Amino acid sequence: MAIDWFPLWLSLRVAVLSTAMAVAIGIAIAYALANRSFRGRDVLDAAVSLPLVLPPTVLGYYLLVVIGRASPFGRLYEAIFGSPLVFSWQAAVVAALIHSTPLLIKSARAAFEMVDHGYERAARNLGASEWRVFWRVTMPLARRAIVAACTLAFARSLGDFGVTIMIAGNIPGRTQTVAVAIYDAVEGGNGALARTLVLVISGLALAILTIANRVAASRRGGMPA
Amino acid sequence: MIQAQIRKSFAAARDSSAFSLDVEFEVQAGITVLFGPSGAGKTLTLECIAGFEAPDEGRILVGGAILFDGAAKVNLPPRARRCGYVFQNYALFPHMTIRENLRFAARGRQLEKHRKVNEMLERFHLSEVAGRKPREVSGGQQQRCSIARALIGAPNVLLLDEPARGLDAPLRTELYSLLDQVRKEFQTPTLVVTHDLEECFELGERMLVFREGRLVQAGTPREVLERPANLAVARLLGRFNLLPAEVLALDPAQNTSRLRFAGNDLAGPYLKGHFRGDKVWLCVRPEELKVCSRDGKPEPNQIPMQLERAGETPGGVRLQFEHGLTVHVERAEYERLRHNREWMIEFRPEVIRVL
């Protein structure tokens, strides 16, 4: 029988989009957590770890409250784009974002903390603005670990199930990602489809993690002794 | 010119005891050395000037600009202070070449930057390695690059934190002549932190002696060595015999005094501000004392002493006598006297300092 590849393409598209957003949000938060002291830092630190420990259904419920059709954000989105956010493929992006950003923040933060602050101090002393310090010194020195963190976030955003099903649902051909499609196939007794998707997604994840590890294991941005 | 008045205290923490820095000094052009043991607050002083640490109160002026003023709540960020800082490990950016490291710190338009970078590469003999990464060049080249990078932005002050620490002898010599060149060519007031007295002599026109967060003496290295302000400074310098003695008599008319050390009388200079019966410390450098054999009648100010140990040093021989007295003599002198049974030590009145 022919295999419907739509879920795989959807998952990849969702993963690419959500990773791009996760990188923008996550790196800013990770840098702030690693290098700045500000009020509410502990709370922010705990809050970004929350999605790692809460059940997906709880996260999904919160998101339904925040982006649902009755919520201010949901109404605004509907007013701008003409259709509701929930139970669309865009909602799957939001789900993947919630799923992957905490991981990205955790590993990016570790990457920033690995950079010897002596270099940042030297850069400031030489007259560099904070922006310049970040782009010319911190980022290049943490680059490999940051790339690895983004790769990891990409891999993770491929595999969200719980939050996706809560806010994007399971609409074949519209919001059905790989993880959801596999669940559907097993429930529906379609063993061949389930097996194929499981193998493809496992292979993909393995490849991505191998790359991430290899990137991270090469030279690190430490200070020479 | 640098004017600094810095007060900063730290409460005792689990891994450190309470510490307070309270110093006030003024420095003109040229090299000034901040000398003192580790934990005296020298590096903290540099960090306060560079803006890495904020004093609790005080005022820091460099070249007429106020960098910090506790009362007026002025605290410029490090990037606005124009203080060239040479870090102990150089902190050259490892992902940039030598040229890019200099370029990062250069100011002005592209063309201007390019010209400045080339000029500095030339001056510091780095042109040939300009395209290499810091880890691919020698230690001396890294050192030159770090100083060039600190200077390229035309800072109002150059700050060096123990620049010679961990360097072997040839590299140290290179550093001293490099800093001498910098002093002549750039006229940037320079502060150098060190705990090495030899380095003070190599570098400094002026030295500030730090101890436990306080400035205990200021002057040329020669002045400080000739006249340590107090017992603590003398101990810090580590170049003195410090011998307990008692003032027996004072004669302002003759400008002399009589002192008693280890049961012997010594003639000394007149001691202003001391009284008869005062317990004092004789402060004499090992190379200022003379030894001789006990042939014939002892001259005035010669004291018999028991030799405990003789040890070779690069410069000669170090003789250790009873009462913890050390004398440095030249090899030839020692060879001549080594079969001595009894030793006499001569304290010439002009070398006797009293603290």
C-alpha cells in the first residue's frame, strides 16, 4: 500500500519553524541567565524548566487557555490571519516550540557559561558595547556548543506528541505530525505505516544527535592556560 | 595623571575573611609599581580603575575625566573608561588572528583603523605573525600583542596585572625592555602590579607599597629600600636583618646614639623621636654588613658572632649567624675567611637603620 508521507513533511516543516523561533527566544534567555543578574532571575530560571517536568496535557491545557479562540491572544491572531490558531498546523509549531525551547535554553546557557568571562571582560575594556561583545566574542567562542544546542532542539521539536494533540489535534492531512500519525496508525491497526514512520523518525533522530555530538565535541572556547 | 581614592570592603564569607581596601594616591606619567604581597588589594585597585569592580565610595580620575565618584553617583562602564588593561593570561581572543585582535580594539574609520593596526604590528614586531591565531605564536609575541592591543585605542592609562608572573627569565627581560619602550614612545601613565621587588627596580620610577588593603609607603624603589617606613614594610621587602635592640644613649650634639644588640654595644646615628630605653629594631641589609676575622683588637662596632651556616647563592655566599643574622659576602671574600674560627661582624654606623 502507498505510504502517506504528509505527516513527515509536516513534522519537518514544524520543526524548522519552531527551531528558528526557539533559537531567537532561547538564546536571548540563555544569555541573560548565564551573564546577567536581574530581579526574578531565579523565577525565570525555574519557569523555563517547567515544560521539562510538567505533563504535556497540563502544558496543552495552559496553551489552550492562552491561545484559544476565546483568549485575547487567540482573538487577535484570528483578527489578523482570518482563522483561529488552535487546531491548525501553526499550533503544532507552538507545541513544538514549547517542547524544545527549554532544552535549547539549558544547553545554550551551559555553552555561554563555558566561555571564559575574562574574554568578555577584555572586550569591554577595549571599548566594545554589550552587543559587540556578544556577537564578536561570546557567540564565536560558544559557537559549536550553540550549534549543538540548536540541533538538539530541532531533534526534540520533531517528536512532540502530547502538547501537539492538545492544541493542534489530529486532523489527517492538516495537523497530523509524525508522532501523532504513529499513534493513529497503531490505534487503527495499520502496522506497516507505523513501522515505517517509527524507523524513519528514529533514523533521523539518531543522525541529528550524532551530528550534534560531533559538533559539540570539537574544540571548545576555553582560555589557554 | 591618575587620582584615585578607593574604599571598598568585603564581609567575611565562607571561603574568605573580611577585607577592606582603603587607598588614596596620585600618579603622574611614567611607570608606577603597585607592590605588595598577594591579598593586599593591588589587583582590586586596578579592577576598580578599569571598572570591573565598583568601589563602595571614593573617586577615580584619569586624565581629567571622572571615572568613578561615589558621592556624585558616577560610575562609567568599563567600555567608556579608556583604560588599557593587560591581563595576566593576556586574554587574547583565541578565535581571532593577531591582526584581528588589534583591529577589535582600534578606534576610528576603517582606513584609520587599518593604518593604526599596521603601525602597531610594525612597532611591536608582529607583522610577520599578523595572520596567525594567538595559540600559534610564541609567548613573547602573545605578550607583545596583548600590550599592543591595550595601547591601540590610545588609553589614558595602561594597567598591567602581574605581567611577569610565570614567565621565564628571557621573557621577563623582554617584557622589561618592552615596557621601557612603551614608556618612552607612548607617555601613557602605567600601573604595574607585582609582588617582586626586583621588578620594582626594573620598571618603576615610583612604587606604592600595599599591605592588607592599605597604602603603607610611596616613593622610588631606592627610597623605599633605603628607608622602609615601618617594620611591616621592612618585613614585606624581605631584604633586611631585623634585629631587636635597645637604645642605651642618645647624643643630639654629636648626632650619635648607643644601641645594645645581643649583649654588645653599637654606635649608631642619632635617633629622632626615640628615647633612652626604647626597644627598637635594627634594620640592616645583608650586603651592608662586613665580616672579618678576629685578629687583633676588635674595632668599634664589630661584634663577635657564631656562624651557623654558609650557603652559596648566584651572587656569592650567604652566611647565617646566630640571632637570625644574615650577611652576604662575595665568593673571594668567603674563600679568604672560610677557615676563620671566630667571626666578627661590622655594623658601620651609617648602615644602621632603626625602626
